[in-house]
Amino acid sequence: DPYYRFNDVMYRWISLDNWTYSRTFKTPFDIRKWQKVNLVFEGVDTVAEILINNITLGRTDNMFNRYSFDITSAIKEVNFVEVRFLSAISYAAEQSRCHKAYNIPPECPPPVQKGECHANFIRKEQCSFSWDWGPSFPTQGIWKDVRIEAYNHYHLIYFSLVSFFVKTAQQWSLEIESIFDVVSSKPIAGLVSVNIPKLQTQQTFSVKLQPGEGSIVLHVNINKSSTVEAWWPNGHGKQTGYNVTTTFSMEAGYQIEKFSKAYFRTVELVQEPIPGSPGLSFYFRINGRPIFIKGSNWIPADSFQDKVTYDTLWLLLKSAADANMNALRVWGGGVYEQDEFYDICDELGIMIWQDFMFACALYPTDQNYLESVRAEVSHQVRRLKSHPSIILWSGNNENEAAIASNWFSIPYADREVYIKDYVMLYVKNIREVVLTEDKSRPFIASSPTNGLESVKEGWLSQNPYDTHYGDTHFYDYSNDCWNWTVYPKTRFASEYGFQSWPSFSTIEKVSSTEDWSYTSNFSLHRQHHENGNDQMLQQIGHHFKLPQSTDPIKKFKDIIYLTQVMQAQCIKTETEFYRFSQSEIIKGEGHTMGALYWQLNDIWQAPSWASLEYGGKWKLLHYFAQNFFAPLLPVAYEDKGVLYIYGVSDLHVDHKLTLRVAVHAWSSLEPVCTLAKDGVIVKAQSAVPIYKESINDLLERCRNCTRKSCVITFCLVGEDGLQSPMNYHFLSSLKDAVGLEKTQLSASVSQQDDIYVFVLQTTAIAPFVSLDVGSIKGRFSDNGFLMTKKKKVVLFFPWEPTSVEELQKSLTLTSLVDVV
């Protein structure tokens, strides 16, 4: 297993070598019958020479491109095909050496990442040269399908459908684009019929295909008397799609029939002045409705893309939807995901912010490079633009910020060269291609960016982190994460996060006994972020006692548990801050309309910012996300000794609810005092203050309480079973909590159909109760919770067959008081 222990370094020799893939095959058809025969590679990773029967067909140098070679004159009845790869590392180094005019930073990743240099000189998955959460495995090989296509007359290469709402006509229309290769020397005429039975829409067009490669664009108006159901993001409506049959009947005699799905939705990125605030808004309107974006950032699910199956993707994306997410950002240092990824997002209602694959670096702009990038962008946009889930194209990750904040210490006198390169690559090339290929969704040049303000400043703003414009990325590991005042009151938070360790059961698979300590060589080796392991302990130390067990494995497990509690609690605090800031402007800041934490998934078993471990297991953060992204949520924060509770809602109508507040002493399962506030109006799609009380008055009211001895819990309850998750507010650090007792936690397990029922019992209040069933695949309905009642029922949804016995045997129950 390349992920076992130190194998990422042991196997480095593989990527330093050149490898050749070859095979002999019989042609399964009579070659004489076909006018044109192509050898098509959907994906080659990355630099290769391609030969058939010892004739060089061409070369590849871009992992994200599709290559088609004409082999009409080279193919025989029996063929020998070869793909001769060149080491990506030596190619990138050579490209860098050849770029003599000026250097293009960064040369190499920081030593802690144990990576390879010059990733920016090769059009390949950037993080395969290492990243601060991933190993260096610069793969080489054929990473997507290879096929032979033979045709006469004409052949369909790309086919896409994009919907538009025509305001003047108050009608939906579909733009259908077909890109053909026509082999005959004269034009081919014919008919195209488009049929959408569910929408009583049928149209036939006369078309003429010119010789060579060309496209035809058809506009189909949807029958006005049909009701079109729009595609909505998760939590806002249904993801309706309509079956479309497109038939090409050309004079050349044979028909092409294309079955596809059409989705109807509009997307706008709204950047306009806000009363009482400098700057501009930055939010998405879907089908005319402003949507608060809730979600995370997606990285490649494996260092080896062929291991990423449909099931892998389904599990991760379903976990995102199950945690009330409605969006993911496909980050620019990985890969453009496979078709199935976007199909699943269409189905689950997960909106995609799609970066182009450029990240944390400056890039060359010589002619060959730019041509390769243009082909890549054109291919990817054509391939993906039919997906309603994609709501934004974004040029790169953090490269505007890299120049603006001078990450690479470029002397001021030399800046112009790099600014010119930046505009050349992302604006004059990528943006130009995107606007030609797809007019249906917005484009921004970078993230973070100041949006229209960046454009106004020549595409590079002085401070892309300005909270009054665009989106921001924010990381802070030294300040106390429970202090909401350290977070930027931004228009849109597209990256923020804290690290944690994955569960012991996940690490165990790739380590051996001597590795099981926080300070082992293995633990240091897996941490690719400078001082990451120390930063986690520092953040834990603000509020929790550090484990002191003399049993090394118990101590290691306790630390893992605490890193997960800390990460979950930190991101909860920050995300709730972004959610309650959506409807207010304070000192010119606010109207936050998006929270995408860094990051959703893991590429291997290691400490990282992810909420889903490698293999899909939910960390405590992911369970917390299910609550902090809930459609209805009360959120508390303290300011100058006053407790505020906001009602946050993504629901489309106002609700009249009851706010229930309970104050518990740590030492008792009976609340010290309770309060029910009736007739609380929580407004649709907004965050409004619904409760305010000074902490002193509250402690006075609940007489036996001090900040250290009590905790506040609260929830919203309405008619028809409408209910928010239970939320809580700590009045002091838990390391200072008075009255927390060692508790006896127990669980009984039973089975109901395909679900397992865990009945938990406690003898005292238990903070951060964690259920772990080791390597058994599945997830709980809730986890990491504050248990303030004697009994709680938690469900377990298995992802593979298991049994009551197996679950009982594997179960460990941990709460904060079990850490010694």
C-alpha cells in the first residue's frame, strides 16, 4: 500500500523513472470500410509520446486535455500501440530550466511537505507534487478511457444543453450545442429533431454541416403551456430534470440519437452596493432567490484517480448533502472531476464552485503553454457546462492574493512582469475561452477576489481579502477560536478551517505499533503543515486539559479525540458567526452569504482540515456541520457580557416559534432553570436577533449558577414537528468547569430493519459524547453532542452489512471526562 507508513518517500523512485505502456490488439472491424479512424485518449497523465505500429502519432503534455489522433493510414489488422511516458518531475524541471527570461515561483514546496519541485511548469494535478494535506505521488499513466472510433461522413464529438430563462418572453429556452467532425469533402444537410415529452416540446431544425470540425447551435423554446419545474439546490426544492431525445438524421444516411437530461435553473452572482456599507455585495441568486451557500471545499479523493469509483464519490457527496450542505468548491490544485461527480451533484442538489486547475503559484505564459491551457479550458467547459450544479467558473486558487500579498518576495520593480502574465493567463486566455463556450454562468478570475472591484483595479486588487468585496479565505491558528471577534465579517467565506487527526481506526491501517504516539516519527511524517501538530495542541490548550495518561496508546487516542472536538467546536463557532452575519451590517461589514469551510474530504490517512476521513468516516466536525448548517438554527454569542441569540433560517417562509432556553449545572441532569419564549418570529432566509440578556442577570435568575458551574442550551420548536437542533453556549472554558463528574456512559444496541439503534445512558452531564465503531463503515444520526439528559437514542446507518454483535464489540464511548 503506497499509503503505508513511509512508503510515499520509499516509492519516490517510481516517479523519477520513465515508463512505457504498450499492447498488441486486433482491429475488431474491417478497416477498408471506414473513411476515418481515430485513436482517442480521454486523459493521459501527463507527458508522453504516442505510437502505433512504430509511427509517432503525437505527444501529450496536459493531463486535463483530451487527445484524438488520426490513425486512418496507420491502422492494420493487428496493431502494436505504445505510450512512452517521461517522468513528470524531470519534465517540469526541464521546462523550468528552459524558462530563462525570469523565474516563476515557487520553485519548490516547503520541506515539511516532502514534495517535488516546479509543479507550476506542468499541466498536471498540482497537489500530486505534494500539498500541506497530501503526499507526493507524481503518477504517470493512462488515467481515463482510451478508444478507437471509426466513422464515415460525420461524427459527434461534444454535445451539451444549457437552459436560459428569456425574461421578455417569460419563457424557458434550451441552447443545444453539437460539435461535429465532418469527413466528407462537401457539406452534409439534414434534420435535427428535439423531443422533450414531459414538457410537450418538440422541434425540428434543418441544418448543414460544413467539412472539418464545426458546431451547430439550436435554440429550443419550451412550450409555454407546460409547467417547468426548476432545479433547486439541496434544501430549497427539488432537483427535477427532463429527458431529452435529440435525433440527427443526415443525408449521409445514418442517424445519431442522443439521450440526455435538461435542467432548468438560473444563476446570478450579485455584486451591487449595500445601503450603509462601502463596497459591494457578493452572493448567488438561484432561480431569482438569494441562497446562503453552505458547504465545504473538495480535494481529490485519492492520490490515484483510478481508485476513485462511483461508490467513493457517492458516499462522500451524499455525506455532504446529509450534513445539510448545498455547495462545494472544487479546488484548483486537484483535478476537474469525472462526469459521475457532477451527475451526483445534479441529483443531490449540490452547487459547484468550479476552479480551473491553478493554485498557489505563478505560471508561465509562453505560446505553447497558453495553447495547451486554451485547449484544456475549452474541453472542460464543453464537457461540463450541461450540469446545473456548476454555478461558477473561477480562474484559480489564491493567485491574485499571492501577487497582492507578495508571497514569493518579488522585488517591487519586477511586479509588472508577473501582473502581465496573470492577466494574460486568467483574463485574456481562460476568461476569453469560458465566455465563448458558456454564457450561462458567471466567471471570476480568482479566489479570494474582490470581484468587480478587482476587475476595476486591472484584475489585481491591492487587498483581495477586503471584507467589503468578493470572497475571503481566513486562517488563524494562534488566537482562541471560541472568540468570534477574530473572524472577518466578510461578504462570503470561501475557505477557513482548523486541523484535526483522523480516528485511530483510520490511522491503524497504515501504521504499526511504534507509530501510535503524537510525537512519533510517523506522526511527524504525516503532518505536512508546518507546526501543525503543535498548533492543534495549542488550540486545545485554550479550553481543555491536555491528556496526561501514562498508557501511551490511551494518551494518543485521547489526543486524537481532543483534536476532533477542538476542530468541530472551532469551525462551529466560525460558521455560526458567518450565518448570523447574513442580515446585518455592522461598521460597514456583514451581509455574509456563504460559508465553505476547508475541507470536506481527505486524500490519505493523515492529520488535515477535512471533516470526512479517508474512506469516508465522519469526523466529529461533520456531525457538527449537520447541526451548524441546519435549515433552522438558534445561534448564541456573547458581546460585552450580554448573551444574544439569533434565529437563523434558510426556510422560504416566516415561522412563529418557541425559543426554549435551559441552564444546566455541570453537576446535575436536572436543569437549574428554564425559560420558554413564545411567539418568536424567525424570518425566512435571514438571521434575526430573538433573545438578549446580560449574563449577570441570567446567573442571578438561575440562582445556583456561576460562569464555571453552568452551561446554557437552547432550541427552537414550532408546530407540525418543526424543530431546530439543540444548541449550547459555554460560559467558561471546559478546563475550568466546576462540577463536571466522571460519568458512567453505557449503550445498548438493537436492530430495526436496516438501521441500528443505540440507546445511550449517562449518570451525569457528559460533554462531547463520541460513539466510535472502529472500521465498521457507516454513520450515526448524531455524534459529539452535549448529553444533558439521562437517556438519548442515536441511530447508526451502515454502509455495508454488519450485525448487533459486531457493533457491540467495536463500540467505544468517549466523553470529555474520560480524557485523563
